[in-house]
Amino acid sequence: MTGMTTPAAHIVDAAAYAQAVEDAVQASAAYYTGGTSVLDDDAYDRLVRGVAAWEAAHPEDVLPESPTGKVAGGAVEGDVPHTVAMLSLDNVFSPEEFTAWAASLAGRVGHEAERYSVEPKLDGLAIAARYTGGRLTRLITRGDGTAGEDVTHAAGTVEGLPERLTEPVTVEVRGEVLMTTAQFEHANEVRTAHGGQPFANPRNAAAGTLRAKDRAYTVPMTFFGYGLLPLTDTEPGLAAALGEAAHSDLMARAAGLGVNTTAATAVPGVTADTVEDVLARVREIAALRPALPFGIDGIVVKADLAADQQAAGSGSRAPRWAIAYKLPAVEKITRLLEVEWNVGRTGIIAPRAVLAPVEIDGSTITYATLHNPADITRRDLRLGDHVMVHRAGDVIPRIEAPVAHLRTGAEQPIVFPEACPRCGSAIDTGEQRWRCENGRNCHLVASLSYAAGRDQLDIEGLGHTRVVQLVEAGLVADLADLFTLTREQLLGLDRMGETSTDKLLAALATAKGRPLARVLCALGVRGTGRSMSRRIARHFATMDHLRAADAEAIRRVDGIGTEKAPSIVAELAELAPLIDKLAAAGVNMTEPGATPPAPAAEETAEPAEPAQVGESPASAGGPLAGMTVVVTGAMTGPLEKLSRNEMNELVERAGGRSSSSVSRKTSLVVAGEGAGSKRAKAESLGVRLATPDEFAVLVADLIG
Ligand code: IVH
């Protein structure tokens, strides 16, 4: 969380002001009705702040169509009146601005707010769902705040809004309709398959989908409730109860009625007693944001008690008892300049987008992932396109979609390579991810450097430069050749004296004895990383057992599903000559401490349910027996030198299960310095936390 506000647009004269108003009105209309705007949220915010600044200096020249002071920027209308106005929210952008808002609230109420409710600001569209006698009867958009559009036709496609409540009450549930990231991707797949243009982002997709009436297809959306009010005076008791209830109680009531709320997410609404506590929760939610399966654009803080809300009152646009603490935008529009095709260490040819540099939340973004050629075709991306780029936390930036209506006609198709861009071999296009037919040998330097890396065979003295030298000298044509290098061969290389040669030979001899898990990882079996390699090695104990396994047997390894198992079998078959060569060179092919699966069990046992991906199996004894442990942040003290992989190995040696993601199932989170979202998630779920030093004591016997 930066707490920084991007500057307002600078408006110099009345003409620029009029233009700015027009642009803002257009963008706002697109925002609320599912069209695509030329402006991303950040640019829109800056424009409106510029408009507001100019109006403050020229109050007599304010244009009636100006978006300032209006719900939804005045962009939309509807014909179903709201019983109680659906207001918007004012924004703050920093702890200082929030503290000032809390003070002004205290001024209005006569004392500090008794309690606050703090919840994520969901990035979708406000909607009112009317229930009569417990049955969903009407769905209405916010519209201009006093009347909205009837979108009841969408009722069946909104998850989280039940057809029937658990009680026959007549109430209005208010909340946000959005698309989760998965729903958005699905929606764009379906839409493009029907010949439509992809939506630029999930918000846009939700807005367009909600209003669409006669589409040949339906795509699901999700509702999260954030308000509950009585609808008629036929139930005066209920009306009084709801009117007097604290916001947090209303949310619990809504959930009890069967309505989806944030209570079921990693960022449930919580209450906080002080401004400091609110700010701490704001930081937590901000840290959790990148890992959420839906978009949030801030945090909403509300006075929790009905009495405080009534005392604060509301303005025409927004209530005075609630505020949106905006987080930096994670999406910007920029241009797709070029597509690069890079060959990875296993021969995969991956496209990467080169973008016109754009700043998102303090970092300049110039590249984004593009997955695979089929994905480019499906999304109809073209060179020169304006694209919506998404970047949250440390996740690699991605292109959400082209902003199709900004096309000029000068955009060019993206040309796919016909031969491997690295070695010129043919390309295997049989799968979604294209691969050089030369496989691992195409980018031998990358594959050997990876194999020699710290978390694989850990061959000291075999850095990238040395690998290049060995490959260029023709001494090494695959991984196994490393282990038959002679003293003479090494001495013949430039800058290789006796000492470096002996050191490298000793490091290679040590590497031959590494456990099977690391050998597997060094081989770079596609679809298996470090933790999966460890799970496979522990399960099968020897390379022979692993190679004898069919897909069914491989599926018994935790976390390997029906899709992955056959591809692992195929990979091992492809790697067979290399594995034989490595074994012949004396490389260890067993996992210390593991026992092979009993053959009888292999035949009769039902395949185990795949565990959550990213988890390793727990072994029987040890200080962490039965525990699922997540390590995050930088290690210190006795564990300082251990890489994340080595920490996970340690957890498993101690009988625990290592995992990369925090959930309710996590038993312990080892949080070192700089731990961010995982620590926050552990705190919010009440999962036990340990410092690296505390953890070192737990596993003291294993670290010696
Ligand atoms: S409360 C009277 N709570 O943000 C209070 N709004 O920018 C009105 N929003 O119109 C809203 N998450 O569409 C509230 N937890 C939340 C929210 C939320 C998202 C939206 C809502 C509102 C807009 C204002």
C-alpha cells in the first residue's frame, strides 16, 4: 500500500474543462453500462479530480452535466425507483486522509465512532435484490441512485443470490455483482467463441453481462451482500430490528438468510474499535489482495452502529458514515508493441508481450505473459492493440484483453514462428504450449544451468558462464555428460586452473549423491517443480519404481491429477535414455528414508484424493508430524542460509507437510522478515505463527 495519490489532471481553461467533462461523462457511461472506456480507473479518477479542482475555483461556471457530486457520475438512469437512495462513497487514499475523515465523523457524531466495520471494496456493480416473502422477485441496478434499471432477467446467473431465502422475509439485499477471475476468463472464452469481442476486465464483463438480455449464452457472476434493509411496513417488527441493528449484525443476518457475503472469503468483513485497528486491517486486506480470486479496489470503512450512522447522516451523493479507502489501481491501458518468442529450458516456446512502458502501483511494466499461441488467437490480440494490463503484487503482469473499440485499423496480426526461434528446428504444435522438437537440447545452457542450481543438484562452481563454456567447447551435450568430464578436459578450458578444476570435479562427485527428488527436479520433468519432485521421490523411493509406474500408479502421489499423470509418464519415457546415462555415470537414483510402495497396495488401493496442489506428503514421525507448514519471508538465525526449497525439505524431514499457500488447514506459518500476504492471511485465519528462531528450536534435532 503506497498511500500515494496520483495527481489530478491539470485543467487550464474553460474549454479544457468542457472537454474534460465530456470525456468523463463518456467514460462513466462506459463504466456503468459495460462498454469499454478509453480511460482506465486511475486516469478517470485523475480527470474527475481535475474537473472538481477547476470547479472549486470557478463555481459559477460549473456545467450541469459535470460528473462531480453525482451518483455514478450522472451517467446512467433507470425507471425502477429505489425505496431508499443507493448512494456512492467518498474516497480517501492514505492513512492521513483516513484519520482526518474519522476525525470529521467524530465531529458530526459528537464522539468517536463507537466501532467501525471494515470490509473489502468489491470491484463490481451495485445491485439491489428484492425478496418478497423470502422469494427473489426483482433485481435493480443502482442507476442514478434514486431509480435503477430492472435486470431481473439476470437473476438465475448470479451466484450467491438465492432464489429463496431461509426465512420468508420481505427485504432488500444490497451488494455488489462481479465476476471472479475464473468467471471472467470463462466469460471471455464463451464470448469470443460466439464471435464477440472480449471484455476488457472483470468489472466490464459483469456490467455488460448484467444488462444483456438476448444473448445466446449465459455466463455466471457472483454476488456479495453489503447491506440489508426492510422493504415494506407490513413487518414493523422486522423493520425496527433491521433499522436498529449494527452493520456487522446485518451482515451476519444476511449470511444467515443464505446470501453470499465476504464472510466466506479470505477477507471477511471485521469490526475494529480504533482508527489504528482499522488501518491495520486496511494493510492486511491490501496484502491479501493479489491472492484473492476476485478484484477489489479498496476497503470500505463504515461506522458500525446504527446510532452513529444516523447521527452522521448522508449527503446527496454519499453517506457521511462510510468511506472508501482506495488502493492503487492494478490495471492500466497501454499498447502491445511486439511479441517475443522465448525458448525455455525444456524447449517450450513461450510468447511474451512487449508493452509500451506503463506504471502500475509504483512499478514500470514493460512485459506481460501471453500463455500460448491458442490463447493469443482466442483473444484476438493484435500488434499495436490497446490492451488492459493487470498487475497485482509480485505476480507476473498479464494482459486481460484488447480494448477492441480503440482499434484504428492499423493493428497487425501477431505472427507465430514457423521454426524454433532459437535453433531453427521444427516446432511441435500438438499441444497448447508449443515446443521445439529439439526439446531440452535446444536451450541446453538454460537446462544445464537450472540442473546445476542450488535447489537442484547444487553444483558449486558451475555457473552460467561455465556452462556456456562447456557447451561451446563441445564437451557437454546433455546433463549426463557433466558427470564423465575428465580433469584433462576441464584443464583445457580457458580460465580453468588446477584449483578450480579440482573444486568442480569434487562438486560434481558430491552432486552424484544428491537425493532422487533433486535429480528428478534437475531433469526438468515438465509439470513437476521442486515440491512435486519431492512428493514423487518420497512416494516411489527409487527411480526404478517410478519408471515402472503407469499413470494410474502415479496418480496416487498427492496432488497429481488425471491430467498430469499421463504427461509425467510420457516425460519419463522421453527422458529414459538420459536417465540411463546418468545412472551409468554413477548418479544416485534413490530417495533416502523413503520406502517404495508395496506392490499389492499398488494394485488394490483406491487412488488417494489428490491433495491441495503445492502440498507435500507428511511422513509418520518427527516433531512436525501431522502438521502442514508454510514458510514465508526471509529466514534468519540458524536457518539463515536455507533456501525456501531447503526449508521445505526440512519441514518434510521433520515429519510435516510443506505447503506454499495458507488456508484453514495450515497448522503453522513460519514468517521471517518481509513476510507479507501469507502472514496477513495466517493472522486473519487465526493460524499459529512462528519466527524463524522459534521454528529452529522445534526442529533443532534435524539442523544439528
Ligand atoms: S457500501 C451507502 N460496501 O462501492 C453505502 N459499497 O464507490 C454504499 N462497494 O456504490 C455502499 N464494496 O457499489 C459498500 N463493502 C462495500 C462495497 C461497496 C463495493 C461499491 C458499491 C458502491 C461503490 C462506491
